[in-house]
Amino acid sequence: MGWHLCMMNMQLSKDNSLDFASWVGRSTKSIGGISVQMASMISATFGDARTAALRDGDVIPAMWHWYGFPPDTPTQDLGPDGHPHKGGFLPPIPLDRRMWAGGKLRFHQPLRVGEPLERRSRIAKVVQKDGSAGPMVFVTVDHEICGADGLAVEERQDIVYLAIPKTFSPPPKKPGPTDGIVVDRQIEMTVPLLFRYSAITFNGHRIHYDLEYVTEVEHYPGLVVHGPMQANLLLAEATAYRNKTPTVFEFRGVHPMFHGQAMTLRATQGEDGALALCTMAPEGHMCMQATAIWEE
């Protein structure tokens, strides 16, 4: 996810890193919820026949709290990439590309349609690293999502900041599983699907719907499939497989997925009953890895 183009050639120094450390411990609170109308829009976006039409008071599928707190940044305060200008709750990292790298969720109790929700967020850490493509900064945000009956979800969100490369330079490809498959499903990554997912998350980032921008500015070969959408689809498969929401779900992106491809959702089961899941591109490499754990 990109930021201001004028920042493209800036490099982080140790002094910058120390400055960012002052963001650790910052917190904010959001009020939200999933209305009947929003639940209908989410169901229509995913098009999953296993999700019946939800009414007021019905339990929402796990992870749908992501759609209950849409950002409210005015359009005039968005940057050229469609993201809010830097600063505010998250530190103003001087690197142009921002991505949701992964996360971990623990589900304590279900949430319901129409229920008032509260999300308490805190910056847990800011870490600078040097990778093969240059400096990277990882920001970890801890969330607590509460409903009418108290704490429902604990979530860790990992965000990574990178420089935009001059050409597309993908990470090494990791082959997906071919044996012991217990889940194997394909979904076409169409442009309308990506647009609708951006709509239900109120995400203005142009890499998901603006082909000219994503290819000419951020140098990707196509529209980028949202990491959170891949994670949500994998969690839905894990829940359907066991007919029960996992206690813990962890995921991380390992390779970008692009529009116009048939994304495969695949899973294998370990001896402990946990599922190892992934999304796969048509070439057979993984794009997102995940683990679903059911604690008795």
C-alpha cells in the first residue's frame, strides 16, 4: 500500500527509528457494528451459499468485525495512493509502500448483527529491519474487540512499510501442498470482486481497483488481491471444514496475488487437528499461509 511519491527516495536512519519508537503505546478507540444491510453486502461480496441471509441479532461469521469499523477519513485528506495522509495514530514512516503483512486472532465469543462494537487499539512495537530490497519497518498493532457481553476478539495486526521498487521484484515462490489435501476450492479473482471488497472495507487504496496506477506507479503486473480477503476466505473454509470457528487463526502473506487469476484455497490437517491453509496462484505457489487451531 503506497504513500506520498515525494518520499520515494528517503532512507531511514537510526535517528528516524528512535523517533518512531515514541509511537509505541499510543492507543485509540473506535465504535462500530455490523448492520443488517452491511451483513447483506458482505455476503453478496463473498457470494458464499453457505452463509445464509443474516437478520438482526444473528451471529456474524468470525472475522467479520473487520467490516464494522470503516475509516472515516474525508476524501480530501487522502493521499495520491488513496490512503489517508501520514501521521495520526500510525507513525509517519517515510517509505511509500504499506502492506498488511499478517496477523493473529483469538476468538473468545461470537458477535452479532446490530450489536454495538468497540475496538481498542494500541501500537505494541515498531521495528526497523534491512532486507534485500532495502529498509523495512514493521508496526505491530494490538486490537481488542468488545461486544455487549465483553471481550470477543483479541487481534494482532502486523503492518510492513517498504520502498516502491522501480520494477516488480516478487519474493521467492513457495510451492503449495499437493498431498493430504482436505480443502481444495477455487475462486476467480475478478475486478468486481476486488472492487466490492474495497467497498465493504471502505478502502481507497488504488492498487486494488486502479490498473493504471498499480502498474505505472507501484509497478505491480496487475490489480493486487487484498490480503485480508484471502485471510477471511481461508478462515471461512476452516470453519466450514470443522463446522466450528477456530479458537486461534494466524496468517501471513508470502507472495502477492493478482486479478484475473483463479485463486485456490487449500488445506492439510496435522496430527493435532490443526489446519495448515494457504491461498495459491495458478502456477502452484502460495500467496498467503494460515493456521487454524481449535482448543478443546
